[in-house]
Amino acid sequence: MDYGKYKYEAAQKAKEARRNQANVVLKEVRFRLKIDKHDYETKLRHAENFLKAGDKVKAMIMFRGREQSRPEMGFKLLQKFAEDVAEWGQVESSPAVDGRNMTMVIGPLRSKSEAKAETLAKRAAAKEAAHEAKQAKVEKDA
């Protein structure tokens, strides 16, 4: 094998590796201490989608006024949040007070590249099914 061919193949491998590389993004979900049940479920659904896509989630509780004197309630809320998303992610950094906020980071159970590959496979399957349905319709009409 000559050097030019080797160099070309190495460049192609590097290009393919860059294409398949996925950057893990830190998504943020903010809520207040006195969050309503429906609002909490909505935020939970958003976090679930982020974790399914392979992104990390930063859950943040914003304290206002007298709420700052009750950090244990914020800790309980974040623990409940962590339990609710345990199916899709695990706690990477435990709840910590940062000024008026309490934050916690949850990482996905599967990598971003696995999630990306699965979504691409689903899209390809759906596209193929649509194509087959269209072909069947054309054959039926003919």
C-alpha cells in the first residue's frame, strides 16, 4: 500500500469519527419551591426527553424571599425529582445551594451516540415503511 492511499484512508476514518461524535449538552430545568403538580409533571417530561436524547439535565430550584430559610424543602423536591427520572438518568452531583438557587445535575444512563443511533434507526424504519405503503398504494391503483 502506498503512503498516499494510507493517508487518504486515515483521513476518511477521522472524518467518519467526527461525524459520529456527539456532544453531550447540559440542559436546564428550572422550577420554584411551590411548584404545582401539573407544572412539575411538565418539567419532568421535559427532563425525561432530554435524558432520552442523551443530554445531561441540570435541575434548579429558585428560592425567593422566605423560601430561602427552607432549603430542606428544596432538597426533598430535588430528591423526588431524581427518583422520578431514575429510569432514564442518575444523579451526578447531589443537590447544592448556590446563592438563591439549589442545583443538581443528572446524567443520562446511555450515551448520546447510542441515543442518536437509535433515533436515526427509527427514522430510517419509518421512512422505509412510508415508502412501502406508497409503493403498495401505487400497485393497488394500477
